[in-house]
Amino acid sequence: LVADLDAGEDLPPWRGSQISYVNEVGVVSFDPSSDLTYNPYWLMTWAFQPRWWFDEMWNVGARLDLSREVTEADDRTYSGETWVHDLLLTAGATRFYTIPVAEIALSADLVLTIPSSKLSQARTLALGIGPGVRVSREFDLGPAGSLYLSYRVRFSSFLNRYTTSELESPIIPSCSGFDGGCDEFVNTGERNTQWRVQHGVSLAWQVFDWFGVSTGFEHIVSWLYDIDKDDPRVTFQPEDDIDARYSSAFDVELTFVPWAPFEIGVGYVTLSPQLAPDSTYYNPFYNRYSTLYLDIRFLVDGLIEQFMGEES
């Protein structure tokens, strides 16, 4: 946020680059009685986020996360496995236009998702393409700091080799002796997401140079690949639309800057589907997917500035 807001200042081209170390704990971990079987959740993640600015507007960046669950994982291949997440490549134009009088700034970017994770590879993802637009407005509060309000929307297309997720590579050379083919050996039958639209608002209050508060809410709709009309799973009985998945994300964070090269974020986040398994609606602000996190960010520009200052 700070690197984006200060883009007009004389800052180094690598501003905004950072390495983050995140510890995330599920809220239900503090209540052993929340499930029939106690299942705590503690995840550690290293996030590498380089960024390069060509001028005050144009910039490119990347992000790659490595995560490992400290507790007994439900979705890993083996205990203590380190996951490589998808590689995200971005190119953007920050504040490429400001609406006169209203002082509303427009920004745009493009995110490419490279399927480096096991999950995306199982979904046979070849490439994700996600253009996005953001509108933002800064309010000067005088001694009380600055307030930043923004709205963003992103439209994503996912290019998959198959419409359903792959379970594993076929290990049977011929399926001629099996009724119905090799489907049970090749895919899970779960349809992949073809299109996605996510949009939301965020509010950030920079109280002091060393302290800020931010929050945001986002609504996400994912449309699945169509089912073939001859698919035996198709029913002609009237029912609700099942070709889309709905989810939401909510977060709030307290950000501290005790020293220029470091930033500490203490926050709460809920990223969850809209419906629970019993078809009731989850509370979008608090449910079984809610987590608390501690994010320690190593700011590359701050580290270099400190290093160069000591050298001089």
C-alpha cells in the first residue's frame, strides 16, 4: 500500500518488493469442541514478491509462496510437505488517470497465473489470465493522518486442458475391459472453473508513519465449465443453478513499522464459500474458515536504504 501511494515521490524502482513470513492459525483451533474430532490448523508461509517500477506509473511484479502446515494437514500428500503455490506475474499502470475535481485515481493491471502448484496441475490448468481495474480516493484528515478508499474488480479466465480435475495420470494401458471407460482412474469428476469475477472495497487509515489500520470485503463468483448435454449426470428436474460457485473474503489488519526495513501485520481474515455442507449460509465475517495471522514483511527498499546508509 505505501509503495503504491507514494509512487509519485522520488523512490527507487524496486520499491514495493518484499519477502514475507506469515504464521496463520485457524480460529476454531482455540475451541476443541467445535468439531467431533479436534482438528487444529497452523500454517507457515514464505512469500516472495519482487516488483520493479519503470516510472511513476508502469510496473511489473511477481509472487511465489511456499507454505507448510505445522499441524496435521488434511490436504497434503505426506506429513510435513512444503507446498509450492502458483506463480503470479503482474503488469500494471498505477494512477494512469485522475478524474478532475473528484480526485479519483484509476489504476489497472494484468495478472497471469502460472500453474506451479500441485492443485492447479491436478485441475489441468494451463494458464490463468486476470485483468483488473481499481478506483481509489485519498482523504487528508490533517493531524489524524490519511484515509484511502478503493474499489476494484477483476475478471479472470482459466485455460484448462480438461473441464474436470485430474486425479492422477492413467496407469492402465487399456480400458477396453472396463464399462464406462477410464474416468474413475483419470479424474475426480469435479468441474473446473472457467471464468471468475471478483470485486470488493477496501479502506485503509494511515494514522501515523509507523501505524495503520485496513479492512476490506470481496465477493467472488466462479463459473464452471459447461456439462455436456449427453452427460448421464444431467437431470431434467427443476433445481437451482449449479454452474457457479459463490464465495467471499473479509479481512482486517493492524500494520506496524517499528523499523524502516520491516513491517508487521497482525490481522484476521475469512475466505470461505457462501454455503455450508448443509446448504445453510456461512457468516461471511466469521466461520470455520476464519484465521488469525502474524505477517512479518522484509521491505527490500528499506533494507537497501539502511545498508547504503551504513556504507556511506
